[in-house]
Amino acid sequence: MKVCVLLSGGMDSVTALWDGRASHEVAGALSFDYGSKHAARELACAAAQCAALGIPHRVIALPFINETFASHLLQSGGDIPDGHYAEPSMQQTVVPFRNGIMLAIAAGYAESTGAQGLVIAAHSGDHAIYPDCRPAFMKAMAEAIKQGTYAHLEIIAPFLNCTKADILRRGMELGVDYSRTYSCYKGGEKHCGRCGTCVERREAFLLAGVVDPTGYEWEEALPVGPGEDQRLKAKG
């Protein structure tokens, strides 16, 4: 199948790019610059991954999101909270209906390239705080895109029921270089190690038993998330 991949430049979407390349013909990768605090570093990784694989890469600017939406993830928002990814405080980083907007635009792009599918890297760890990453949303959006395109485009979410550690293991099988991915919501030159997405990244490497190539400003014991045991309270 000919597919397009939604590519942020983070661990999950980069793995989805490599996974899509292994299973399908990738017509192109699509990134969005919507004004997040970490956009510049993340998009640079997306571009580098596509260049390495010889995959066409497009970046679409969506400045209205930063200008009009409320989210601490955006440059117009407040400070990024520290703590575990599943904590209620991380809801402050939700960009309202982000995946709905991006999938709608990507559907138009994919159909224009002659693709039959759209690959998105939503995973089970996102379900706690992101309603537009949950299976019910993906099912409804998939049906809308199928019915709204001549190509009857299919949404392909290979990691929807996977953990981030599962995704990492798949990426290692594919040969993904995770040093060329970026996760930190604060957008610094070095990953902070304390924000929710840094914590999730560090956890994934620990749980997968893979050496983490990422440099962090803070590498002390990880916070324990809701319902977790103490297994990750070791230096990352």
C-alpha cells in the first residue's frame, strides 16, 4: 500500500516512519509547525530522518493554533509542568483536537499524492490524557476520512495498543537511531529529563532494556506514575 506518514520527529512517529517503510511504500512524510515550544528541534529530527531514508518531507505551518488555542505546549502558553506523563497536570499540554486537525489536512495531502493510507503513531500511553489518541476517536476519524475521500483512505495506527517500550523494541529491530529523535516539551538544546514526555522517554528505555543515547539535564530517580510500582525509581 502507498502511504503517507504523520511525522513529528519524536520517538513514536520516527518509529512509525521506519515501520511504514518496512511494510508499505511511503509516498511522503508530513510534519506540522503549529507553534509548540519544541518545534524547531523536533522538526529538524524529522527532516534528518526523511533525508536518511530518501523520503519526501513536507512541513505545513499552522500558526493559528499557537495564536488562538490554549495549551502550555505552545509558545503562547504557560510553563511546561514536570512530573509523570500520566499525571493530571499533563493535561495542560494538550493541544485541543490537534490530531483531528492534522489528520484532516494529511488526508488531503495523502489523496493528492495517490496514497491509500495514513500512518499515525498514537499509542496506549497517550490514552490517559489525549482524547484524540484514543481508539474510539481513531475509529471515528478513520470512518470520516474513508467516507470523505475518493481513495477511501485508511488510517493505519500500528502502535495504538502498544506501550512506548513496545515501540522502542520495534524501532531497535528496524535499526532506528534514537539519538536523532527529540521529545522534550520544553524545547531546550538538551532534554530536560523532568517533563512528562522526557519521563516517558526515559521509562521506555528502562523497560525495554535498551541503552538510552539521550543526554538529559536531570537524571535522578524517575517519578512514579499513577498505579505504578517502584521498579523505575532508579537513575535513568
